[in-house]
Amino acid sequence: MLGALAHCNVPVKNQEKFETLMSDFIRYARRQNGCIYYDFGKVAGKETEYVIIQKWATQADFDAYLEDPTFGSRAMKLITLSENFLGMDIFDIIY
């Protein structure tokens, strides 16, 4: 299994719209082949930082999701609301 953890900063003025679009994005992502878990949340004690947590059955499933044109168009809407994405860590789940 594969995991991914992304961090992003979203200005307070954009947070309501970001959260609405992110909720819709998650419904889309959860329907993708191999998606086991997908969620997001606001980091405690940090006014503008969010995390996005993902779990995928295989690397191939994750790659197909990233290559889907729908992913790209939806992700761009989220990126425009954020100050920056602080990166994504990809990791093998060991259990």
C-alpha cells in the first residue's frame, strides 16, 4: 500500500471556498480505483495550514489518479486558493 501526505497554506479569506472545493474533490478522489482512504483537515494551532491524507492500494492506482485530466483541473482550483503547497510526501505503508 501507498500513502501520501500533502501540506498547504490557505489564507483565511479563502478557507471557506477551499474547504467546500476540497470536500467535493475528496468525493471525486474516493471513487478512483485503488483509493482506500482520502481526507483533509486543518492543522491544530496553525491558522492557515491544512493536510491532505491519502491511502492507495498500489503505486499504479496512485499514478493513474494523478494522470487523470479531471484531477488536474480540480487540483488547479484548489491551488489557486492556496498560498502554496508545501509539498507531498509519498511513503510505503508498512503493516
